[in-house]
Amino acid sequence: MKKRLLSEKDLLRGLNEHTGHADEVFTPLPRELDPLEKLKGSVIKYDRPFDSVWDDWFDDQDVSEESLASRDQPEPKA
């Protein structure tokens, strides 16, 4: 059986300037999705993702007293 190759006219049938968008014609493959789009729905709930990062930074020994005072943060642990 010989494969029938579609012509450009056949491929564009029914499309005009309002309906000829790639997202209406084509569904992207998983490898083509944006990394965040692939992860969508995989995290149940995480309201404040940077809380632990801020705590770790302020608890670090290299944090100066000036940075803590200017941000109304508690004194570093002794």
C-alpha cells in the first residue's frame, strides 16, 4: 500500500487567520513542555517555599548585626 502524502492545501484546509494557531492544531509532547508545566499538579500544597531558606540564611554565622537590625529580625543564636 502506497502512503498518500498530504499537500499543503490539504493540511491548511479549514484554517484561517483566527484558527491557524499551533496550540489548536498540535498537542506538545511531554519533552517539549516547560519544566514547570511538567511539574504542574505534582505538588499538593506548599504555601511558603522560601521559609526554610530565609531561616537558614539568618541563622548563619556570617550574617552581620546590621542586616538583622535593619530587617527587624531576632538576634542570632549564641
